[in-house]
Amino acid sequence: MDAYIPVSCDFHDELEALATLRQKCRIVYSNAANELVEVQGLIVDVYAANKADFLKLKDGTEIRLDRIVSVNDKQLSSYSD
């Protein structure tokens, strides 16, 4: 797997807020084959493992944070430290 690129604190906080508020969200991310994948789900956890940050959806899907392109149509690049 490629090297992890840390995400901004604002982005991390936004994901934790969605998890805390139990709000279903739309997430677009790049998978291991660099294909864009769109999912809708409830974030149940945001955590660190193996020197990277991840989120886990209620259905068990795990997504590395630096692979996320957008959450609820808000582009990752619009989040800043």
C-alpha cells in the first residue's frame, strides 16, 4: 500500500462530528486500484491503525482517510488546517 498522507484536523473533526451525530453521509473515495467508489452510510468509527487514519461505516466498510475525495459533496481539498 502507498504511503499515508495525513489529512487536515478540520477534515478529521468533520468526520468525527458526522459519526457522533449519527448522520448518514455520501462518501466518494479512491480504492486500491485508483477507481472512484461512491458509498452512502453511517460512520461508526474514526480511528488510527498501522500508521494511518481510517473510518469505518456501519456496514463494515473501512476507508483510509487520505483516499477520500469528498464527503457529502464537500471536496477534501476544501478542508484546511
